[in-house]
Amino acid sequence: MIALLGGTFDPIHIGHLRAASEAAQALDAEVRLIPAKLPPHRPQPEASAGQRLDMLRIALSGSTQLSADDRELRREGPSYSVDTLAELRLELGARQCLALMVGADAFAGFSTWHRWLDILELAHIVVLNRPGAATVKDWPASLNAQVAARHCADAAALRMEAAGRVLMLDIPALAVSATSVRESLARGSSVRWLVPDPVLEYIAQQGLYRGGRGG
Ligand code: ATP
């Protein structure tokens, strides 16, 4: 199985890394982290696309289970997951089990994503729990209906099909966000142990997140 974790990674932190690693083990999957160039759903990132990719590569260096995929940064225009998945589906073929992993916070807004129902035709969705995220009862009815129809109990059941199911994956998620990391750095507080040391060195060297946009 190939599982994707898209995001801004502004910057990558241990919440992403632990979630990706837990999911890789639970799903027995190769996990690819895909930084978005122009996230359609949110304010623009503070670090440049190149810097976010650098940080991802630094954090993942030496990992065999997790890798960075820069296809969205190489594509013109906004980063829509549906386009990324269509591209991957062409490369991997119709039978490869492909999953898009989404944090529970992001999944609560999934029914507003560009061509969200097409996404479900191209890949499975694996929802990673995240502290503080909305729960099922807060999801829109259209999303609840899709989850009810496509719900899958475990990774073994997910592997039986190439796409189209939704798995709620219970991982021990850490209450860390890139927003809190950026805020701490802007205040001059230490984020050591929340962000890998080599990434922190890069942040310092590039003068990123010092308060005010653009570092
Ligand atoms: P920001 O605070 O800037 O919104 P973020 O920490 O949520 O950033 P993103 O790059 O937006 O990071 O996250 C990419 C993906 O990883 C999203 O699906 C998000 O839900 C998930 N994710 C981020 N942090 C965690 C975490 N601590 N535990 C589980 N999933 C996470």
C-alpha cells in the first residue's frame, strides 16, 4: 500500500513525523509526504516552497519508510489533491492500493475540497486522529453519509480494494501544530524536540519564522 500525507509542512514537526510513522506501521505502507505549493484552503505559507521541501528532506533523510514527493511543487497552479491522485493513479495503475491520509482536523472540511467525491474514486481516505479535532457529530451530513457508506474496519480490509474506502486510524497523535511551532519561534521560545534538530539548524540558518511574514 502507498499512503500519502499532503500538507503545508511550514515547518515539518514531530506531529507529522510520528503520525506518518505510526500510519506506515499500522497500514504496512510506504508513506510519501507531499508538500503543497499553493494550499487552496488556507493562508499562504511563511516559508517558500523550496524551503518547506528542504526541511522535509532534511527531516526524512535516512528514513526507509517515509519519503518526500515534490510533484505538487513542480506543477503549475494550485495544489488540488484530486490532480495529484489522478497523476499517481496513472503511474501506479488501477490495482495498486492507494490511500490519502488526512488529519481529523482537515477531514472535517473534506466535503469542501475540490472534486472531493472524485478523490474517493481514486484513493482510500485514512483519517488520522488529532487532539482537538472535530468529531463525527460535527461533520456535515454529506460527509457523514459518505463515511457511513464507505467505512472500513481495519487495514486488512482496506488492502482488499484499490480505492474508495474510509478508515479511521487510531494513532497516538501528538498535540503539536506548525502554527504553534511558528508562534513559539516568533516569540523567541525554544521548539527543540518538537522539530528535528537538523531542521532547526536550517530554520536558524535561513532566518525563518522570526516574526512577521517572510521570516
Ligand atoms: P498549521 O498549524 O500550519 O495548520 P499543521 O501542523 O496542521 O499546520 P499541515 O502541514 O497543515 O500541519 O498538516 C499536514 C497534515 O498532517 C494534515 O492532514 C494534518 O491534519 C496532519 N497533521 C499535522 N499535525 C498532526 C499531528 N500532530 N497529529 C496528526 N496529524 C497531524
